[in-house]
Amino acid sequence: MASLLGRFCRKLVVPGSAHGSRMTSTTACGSETVKSLNLYSAINQALHIALETDPRSYVFGEDVGFGGVFRCTTGLAERFGKNRVFNTPLCEQGIVGFGIGLAAMGNRAVVEIQFADYIYPAFDQIVNEAAKFRYRSGNQFNCGGLTIRAPYGAVGHGGHYHSQSPEAFFCHVPGIKVVIPRSPREAKGLLLSSIRDPNPVVFFEPKWLYRQAVEEVPEHDYMIPLSQAEVIREGSDITLVGWGAQLTVMEQACLDAEKEGISCELIDLKTLLPWDKETVEASVKKTGRLLISHEAPITGGFGAEISATILERCFLKLEAPVSRVCGLDTPFPLVFEPFYMPTKNKASSSSSLSSPSKNTHFLIHGFSRLL
Amino acid sequence: MAIWFSRSRNIVFSLRHNLNLSGILIKRDYSPRPAFTNSQLSSKSVCLDSFTSLRHESTAVEKQLDLVQQSDEEDPQELNFPGGKVGYTSEMKFIPESSSLRVPCYRVLDEDGRIISNSDYIPVSEKLAVRMYEHMATLQVMDHIFYEAQRQGRISFFITAVGEEAINIASAAALSPDDVVLPQYREPGVLLWRGFTLQEFANQCFGNKADRGKGRQMPVHYGSNRHNHFTVSSPIATQLPQAAGVGYSLKMEKKNACAVTFIGDGGTSEGDFHAGLNFAAVLEAPVVFICRNNGWAISTHISEQFRSDGIVVKGQAYGIRSIRVDGNDALAVYSAVRSAREMAVKEQRPVLIEAMTYRVGHHSTSDDSTKYRAADEIQYWKMSRNPVNRFRKWVEDNGWWSEEDESKIRSNARKQILQAIQAAEKWDKPPLTELFSDVYDVKPKNLEEQELGLKELVEKRPQDYPPGFQI
């Protein structure tokens, strides 16, 4: 799995790859150096650059001082000092509240929540304070300098409290942005954009990819725009939409489907709030089918929002119902994780992907010949 | 890693100095001891060894005792733990749940407005005293008229600060204009002191086009960046950890200013109270936390809120210097806040003030407090423990205020407030586009679409929508 992911991620990023992927993110120019980095190193690089380029920026949270439990903050305290990079008491509502106060004074506060599973004590500060800070003050105040980073998603052995994908809760809050990178190169650019965006951003990092994903990452300061989805693989028969680590799974499903003659268009949403409806709409109008996949439980998941929107905009062009391949409606289980997860087999056997051509009769029952 | 080594060197040196264990270190051999399983002991440098050994020593209580008893120079009554040295006792004694004596309340003026002899207090000039009194009186008139305006249906909601005028004005008077204020919602006097006009108060309550908040929030949710006063939000205590962040920012920028934040007795039960105080203390942020203990959180009396001796005793739990003050004594409040502010700024530390008072008014216009408390209790506080009257007596006794001044300030305030209300009521609401702006810095596509959709709908069916909104 590790090598598979490693190979996949390197494949994702190579410009002008065999998939004919259209690269809308900034690519390294010939003169810029790149380095092979994993996800946590890429994020670490982004944080170094952020603190270097803005003397009024801060990084704090539990255990960030020594480098953090996932090593994302390595070297920052030594380089920028304990006044700017520091540990906080174990209190998420305090971490985010303190960050809001700093941001409201015009600083950039890049706060870390140790696991997305523990973000809930800060939910009041995020929803009732950060998201409404600018609006309720009539734009006299804002906390746009706030960025909240949290590792999210399955890790193989995380169980209930080290595997959650809580993005849907935050996508329902006008006033914040929700960003989820799929790879090291994307993470660095998206994190720098998030930090510099004048709105509070919740940045979920797929912890599964911290070490597993390795990619050529440009060493310079670059940003990848928010609210712009990317077609990372072009196709004509079906559109697949996902984010974060799930894209590696979906890429595999696409490769398998291709063997059966199904041409798949894969889209990385990147920013879930506000999300790029136009790119997904254009794709579905071309392909006529949509499959959305996320680790979070299917009921009330963000896939439902995408499905409803696309139905509104593309109803007459759709040849099949929108399909969602997601986590089950259970707490994230430990030993049952392989059964819970929306694997490539579930994607491949979903009704959308198993009716190969536009002309064949739509099959209601999925079948597992791709297993 | 190098930094960790040099830190360990420093720790070794300081430990040696503090514990006088140099004798022990020299005597020890570095072969692994049965008590420690750490394989580092045998292989690393002397420096790391000493540090590791000492660190393990400090967490292995028995061994530490042995060592300590070996040394003649060491005080045998203390133990080393991660938090530092602590004495030990063989007497099993529980700390009582409360002291036999409650923390006394700092006051300067007696109930008759006379300075208690030998009081510590910061003198207040005639000019300042008169200004303070005028603002307290204006606040009273403002509260009365706006409350009535709500009763008449002219504004939707209102919260008064009746009974807490001394806290409102005296605390504001003790601060510098650069101090950043994060209010709860019962401190409009702070904004009044800083120069927010009566018209601006009225505009916010009516949510008209001149409201700086652009009509988005309920009345009394004032905010003004010009006056360094964050916008009021309804959730309780959320401002406390934010104040710690604000204070930290001021510290980092080396400003001669602190954060000042208010909370009620009820608000101290919120998790954000704990978060705010702990963060301010640990991160050494210059914050003055002012708790208005007015006895009631809507209908919940303080006996149902906490079992501690109020809020002042909680300060020490966070390592925060604290004081209990008579919140109805303007001079005491002034001195306490002024001193706390100086401490916060000079020593870069938080300070907690518990101001004892009474909420004479109802919680808000949506509340009738006679339903849960005795009418004569309210009356007693309103008449006999009135902070405005008390301060007035002192100002008058100094010859700084007369009956004529009194009627003048009240009639002027009344006139201005009524004018402000009449004007605010007439003006249009903010244009409809302000419904969609400021959600983000720039309007995203979904809001642009929704705005277009709504505009079409309103133009098509204007009768379904309230008038006064420019499309």
C-alpha cells in the first residue's frame, strides 16, 4: 500500500503525465529547484516560509514546540523563537480562541489541533466567533489571519478518535473556508494560500499521507489558489470528485475502470467551502455521470451537497443518478476499518462506474467483477 | 538535538546549584542501576548521563529520598517533582473546601459617599470625578429611555446596566484609550466613556444604515474599532481566550497597552473562562479580567452557579493575581482597575478583578426578574446601595457638583437620547447588498448568485418584504 501510494503520488504530480492531466496549479519552472518530500515535510516547509515572510505570524498548539506529534512543526521554534512558536495548554477552545484574538489584532495565527477528532471543543469559537467575526462587526474587525490545521482521516489503526473526517460540520458554516490537500506539493501551496487568505481557514491534512506520500515539491514560495478545483485526470464517461487521501483510492478505481473501457475524469475539489461548482458542473455536463467519494459517513456528508448542487445544475445531462461511495454510518471502527472504508472496490462496483458506456442500459445493481 | 543537550547542561548546573548534589554526582558510578532500565546510561557522554540520571532521580521518589539523606547539606523536607520542589508531610491533611473567612472586599467610600479613613486609593481630580459622574448619570438616563423604547416596540430588544454604573464608568476611566476592550454585553458605559456617541448607540439598536455593525446583530451588540472596543457577541465567555490572544499581541508589539475583558458571575462557569485565564497566565499575556459578580445569571442565583467563595479565589488556581472589590464604589473600582492595568502592562501578566455588585434591572427586556426574586430585594439595592448616588454624594461633598448640575445633565442627556432615537428610527435600513457582504473579505460566487436571486424576488414581490431597504 505504501509503495502504491508513493508511486501514485509521484504520478499525480508529474506535469503532462500519461493521463493527460490538466495542471492548473503552478508548476515548477525549469530554474526552480524541487525536492522529494513527504507530506509533513512539505507542510513544515510551508510553515517555515510563512513565518519567514511575515514577522507577525505565529504557530502554536499542543506539542508544536519540539516539532509536533507528526513532525509538521520541526525546527520552527529553534528558528523563530519560542515567542512565535510555542506550546499551549491542552485546551482546544483556548487554542482557537487565543488564535482569534491574535488574528483580530492583525497577526497571522497558524494553530494546530492535534487530531481533527479533538476539534469539537473549539467548535463554538470557530462557528460562533471566527466565522462571524467580520460580518457581525460590520467589517470593523476580522480574524482573517487565523488558520486552523488538523490531521484528519483514516490511518489504518486509528479507531474512533484518531480517524475522523469532520469536514462536513465546517462546510455548513458561512464565513470560514475549508481546504483539504491531496499530496505534499498541493499541501505546501494550499497551506500558504490558506495562511495568507484574509479569511479564517480550517485546513485538514490527510494524516495517512504524512509519511506515505512522497512527491517532488518546489522549494520556493508558491501558492495554489483556493476555491479552484482541479481536473487531475481527464476522461469522457464519468466524473469522479473527491479530496485528500481519497483521491489515491479513486485514482486506482479509475485505472481499473479504464481496463474495462470506461474513461474517467477525476477532480480534486481542494477547497470544500466555498467550493468550485463550475468545474464540476462543466465536467458532468460532458460526461453525464457523477461519483463522489469521501471517508466521512455518507449521511449528511459533503457528498450530499455536491450531489444536490449538480442535480440542480445538470439534471437534464445526467444519464444516471449521482453516486456516493463513502464511509458507513457508524463511528469509525478499529478492527472493521477495511470494511468501513470506501475502497476502490466499492467505487468500482458502484452503479455509476459499472455501466461502461453511455449507450448501454443503466444497471441498477452494482456488480463486483472488478474485485 | 544540540539545543536539547545545552538545555540539559543548564538544567544539570542549576540542579547542582539548587540541590547541592555535586557531592553525590562525583560519588556516583555510571553503571546501570537496578532502578533504571534506561540503556542510555552506559553509553552516552557524561553530560547526558548526569542529566538522565538526575531526571530519573527526580521521578523515582524512593531513590531520591536515599540520596537526599546521604547529603549533609540538603534539606530533607523537600521532594523534587516535574513541577519543582515541594515539601512533604506525614500528616494527612485535606485542604478545606473554603477558608473560614471570605476574601474581603476592597472599598474606599462608605455607603454615605465618605472616604473611609486610611484607605489606599488613587486620588481622582475634580475634572475626572465630574466627568465620571456625568457619564454614570448619562448611562442611567440612556438605560431608562432605551428600555422604554423597547417596551414601546420601537426597538426589538435591550439590555440595561442598572446598578452597575460604577463598574462601567470607573473601569473605563482607569484605562488608557489604547487598551483593547473585549466586553460581554453589560458594559456599554465603557464605550460611552470612550466617545461612542448617543446617536451611534441608537443607530445600532435600530440597525439603520448608519449602524457601524450594518444592522446584522440584535441591539446592544455594539462594536467600534475607532474606540478599541471589540464587537459584542451573545455567546458567553468566548471573549476571554480571545483577550489572552489580544494581550499577547500587544506584548509582542511592545505596546503600552493591555487587553481588558469583562464577564459576569455566570460566565465564569463556562469552559472559556478556564481557557482564557489559563492561557493568559501560561503565555504571560497582559490581560485584566474583570468579573461583574452581580448575583444573578438571568434567573440563576450565584448559589446555583458555584460553590467557591465567588470568583476571586479562582485566580490563584491559575497563578493569577486577584482582588475582590466593591463594584458599587467608583473610587475603589477606579483604583483597582488602574493598578491592575499597570501591573498587567509593566509585568506582562494577567490580573483578575472580581467586582461585587447587584443587577438591579432585569436580565434583558425579555426577562421579568420579579418572577424569581423578591421585589423588595431589588428595591433595596436600587435605593440604598445605589452606586450613582453614593459617588454623587462624594462629588457633591467636595463641592464639585450641585443640584443645578444634576438637573442639567439629566435633562440634556434625556434630550439628546430622545433626539438620537427619533433620528435613528427615521433613517433607512442598510441596503440589501449588506446582507451578503463581509461574510468573507470578497463575496464568493455562491453569494453573488444568491444576491441576484433575492434581488429578482424582491423586485417581483415587494409586498412580501419590509420597506426601507434599498435594493
